[in-house]
Amino acid sequence: EVQLVQSGAELKKPGESLKISCSGSGYNFGSYWIIWVRQMPGKGPEWMGIIYPGDSDTRYNPSFEGQVIISADKSIGTAYLQWSSLKASDTAIYYCARRFATKTMDYFDHWGQGTPVTVAS
Amino acid sequence: DIQMTQSPSFLSASLGDRVTITCRASQSLGSYLNWYQQKPGKAPKLLIYAASRLESGVPSRFSGSESGTDFTLTISSLQADDFATYYCQQSHSMSYSFGQGTKLEI
């Protein structure tokens, strides 16, 4: 069974750093892209960036480039999303999801449970 | 950037109703359009991929269609479990975006 399990909820102060994780199991982790998605309270999802754990090829949504770093360690089947200096506006739930793609389709078939991040002084 | 315009934002319906949600893309997507269901406190769940293909395990009352840059999700007969928020999502050239969502309420 394919599973993505994310790290737990975080409460941080503005200016602090943070790294959250997404661990995959039940499939070859290195062979499927993993996307990170932000969902702010009461809003729709927004894609932040996507990484191919096999070679760490990473693409960012221009809106998030320079604001976060996405990485992965295929040897332990885990992808990461990190911030160096959090802002209150980073308060959201963050999801990882597995990308399934062929020449005619491209979708996210398995999702993590979400990591709530709260940034408040 | 491709913009997705989803309508309506809110939809009030009753058990057994047939409902339709629409997404319009700002440019051609081919069939790179997917639909997700999200319930409060849960991750999105894939319902339809490639505009009209039903994900395994999803009830057949859900269906998707496309006409040019317009995409439609139809629920043929609403069940209690279907009250949720629905999002379209485009996957054109590895630049992704989601619609604003449709909250389906009783």
C-alpha cells in the first residue's frame, strides 16, 4: 500500500527556521515526483514546488522560489520542505503528494495527511 | 500562468440531486485536468484524472467531461458522503494550479 506520512504539527515564532518531512512507503520512492502544496486557512491549495527524489531535480512555483527549499533523501524515502525565517503569513497546512504522470495524464494520486504550521509571536 | 476559474463557489443541494461544477481554463490544457474532493481536516482525494477518467475506488456517480477549455464534474445522485469541497487542478507543462473550490452544502 502506498503511503505518505508527514511530520507533526509545528508552532513556531516569526524568524525561526523549520524543516518538515514527508516519508513515502509501499513504492519506489525515487521514481515518482513529490509535490508540496500549501493550503492557507479557508483557501484552496497552491503548489509550492516539486522534486524528483531519484536525482533531486526540483522545480519551484515562482511565487515560492527563494522563500522555501525543497529537498529529498531517496535512501530513506523522505522529502523535505524548509524555511530559514518563518513569517506569520506562512501559517497554513502543508501537504505532500505523489505525482503520477504519463504522456497523456499528470495527477496527484496519494497525499500525506498534512502538517499544520502555525507561526505566531 | 494558467488561471482556473471554478464555479460556483458555493452550491446548496439535497440528497439525490444531480449537481454540476465547472472549471474554465485560461488556455488549452489538452486533458490535463483533475478533480479532487476535500473534507474538513483531510487531504484532498483524487476523484477524476485526465478530465474524464474515474480513479479506482471512486463511486460511479462521479463523472468528468471536457469541451475545449471548459471542464465539468458531475455527481449524478448526491449521497450524504458527497458534501465536501471540490477542486479542479490543471497539470500543463509541470506548472500546476488549482481552482478556487466549490463548497457543496446541504
